[in-house]
Amino acid sequence: MQRSVIDMSTPVNYRFSFGPWNISEGGDPFGPEVRAAFPHEEKFAIYKQLGFDGVQFHDDDVVPGMDDLTAEKMLQRATSVGNMLRDSGLTPEFVAPRLWFASQTVDGGYTSNSAADRAYAWDRTRKCMDIARAVGSKAIVLWLAREGTYIREAKDARLAYDRLLETINKMLAHDSTLEIWIEPKPNEPTDQAYVPTIGHAIALSYASTDHKRVKGLIESAHALLAGLDPSDEMAFALAHDKLGSVHLNDQNGLKYDQDKNFGAANLRVGFNQVRVLEEAGYGRRGEFIGLDVKAMRTQKGMPVLDHLKNSRSIFLLLVDKVRSLDQKLIAQHRDARDYEALEWYILQHLLGAK
């Protein structure tokens, strides 16, 4: 395993991204709507105002109703969006095939027992890659939302993993330039998902026909839902030079996927994610700090943006905390195996006492 050399001589000037779905429409599944919908086409004008340079996309965020359009019309729309982004100084960080709303993907797309459903999933993925090229993106994200089971006997798990690898190889063959970033999640909407952790994703990468173009995207909450520490998951991907991007947020226990503000539930867990990214030089090759945070269900207003502003600010405040660490003192505590002293120093530093 050989990692590329990263210039560590100057501090990283981080770039940030989020998806239009992070400006929430205000729907509450257990009650009334608490805020009015904000027009999709007006969201892009907000990015620069908030200090964001990158846009995360699903394929139908770029081309609404794409399944009902001809290939020509689909690519025309994607090219138009790409031109709009360039005129606005924005970068399309990635495009992801939305394979969890269509009726053909209820039981998974790539791993469905139905050959017709698997054919639909591949067709949608191929279109997504064509949209990514047209809009000017360099990466596809695979969130394998419904690729899993509710009961173990529903699918042949070994065959399912074969089918996932086959899909990745077909994607690599379809386009020789795009990277594929696998975003693992252990559950929801399926009970038990295939590829639940970054280790699974990287194993698929190495099994593929061009592993250098297959990486991972780590979401903080997804790692926490798997009972893992996000900073360790990021470190593992970074050790293999396979961290394509991150989705920073937070999670209050093993509940539904909450997408809370970054650092809101556990500031120290957030600090260690920033520390791992900063110490590894993440971002020096243009990688984005992606946020996947959503407003609280009770928050009024239109549009609601504080969750995005606050999460970005928390990240940058934690960058300052990481850069002001006394590395010599940390080394001394490590050498002495005095982890009580090390923890006390870290806690004082986070509290502003050191």
C-alpha cells in the first residue's frame, strides 16, 4: 500500500459543501409542517453567502423527473445546471443515484432478487454517471440505502456482495475518469444493510478492477449508529488513501439517523474527527468538508440556515483547537503512558483552560 505524498508545509484552507436537501422543507412525520417549503432553484444562491463552495447532488436534484426524459433532454438539463454552478463559482462535489424512492428499489436495486429491478438500478446508475459528467462532477456517491434485508433468509448475502462488486466494476468500465465513493450505513431504511462500515467499503474497493478510483465517504452519524468512532473510521480510510469525502454531523445515541449539528451531541467526538482530518492533511488536494445536517423539526423560519452556519463554525473553531494543541506535551504523556494526564490536558484545552 503506497500513499501519495501530501504537502504539509502550510495550513489547509478548508472548502465546505452541503446538499440542497439540507435546507429542510419542514415536514414532520409525526405532526404538522412547521415551516414553509423553500424553492429548490433558489437554494444555490445561498451557498456562497454561507461560506460554502461545493454542492452535493442526487441525480434527480440535477434533473428532476429524469426517468421520464429522453437522454438528450436529461443531458441538456444537466449541462445547464453545470453552467449555472460555474457562473456562481460553485463546484458539484458529487452526484448520487437516488435508488430508494422508485418502486423498483423497494427491496434493493443492485441486490434485489428481481432481475428487472436490478436492470432498472443499473440503468439509473448509468444515467447518474452521464449526469455527473455533464454537470462537471468528478465523483459518484453510492449510498446503498436499500441494499440489505429485514430478515436474513430474504437474500443470498454472498450473492448480494457479488452483485455489488459487479455493479462497481460496470461503473468503472462505463466511465474511465469518475471516482466512486461508497457511503456505508449499518441500517435504515433496511434493518441490516450490506456494506455497513468503511472496512466493508474498502474491501470492495480492493476487489474491484480499478481500486484507486473506489473510495469511501464517511458520515459521522452512520459510524456512530454502527457503534464505532467516526474518527477511527476516517483514520482507517486515510491510512489507505481512500477517504473521498466526509459528511459531518452528530448523533444522540443509537436512534434514527438524526443529522444533528456537528459537535452538538458530543463535542469531543467532533474534536477528534477534526484532529484526525487535520493531522492527515485531508483537504490539501481539494477534498471538501461536507456537512449533512438538518434543522430541528420544531425550528420555524424560511429558509432555515443556522444549522449549516453553526456546523461550519464549530468545525473551524475545532480546527483552531487542534492547531493550538501542545504537541510536545502530548508526546510526553504518550511516552510516559500517562493517559489520565493526557485526557485532563485535552479536556482543559477544549474548555479553554489550557
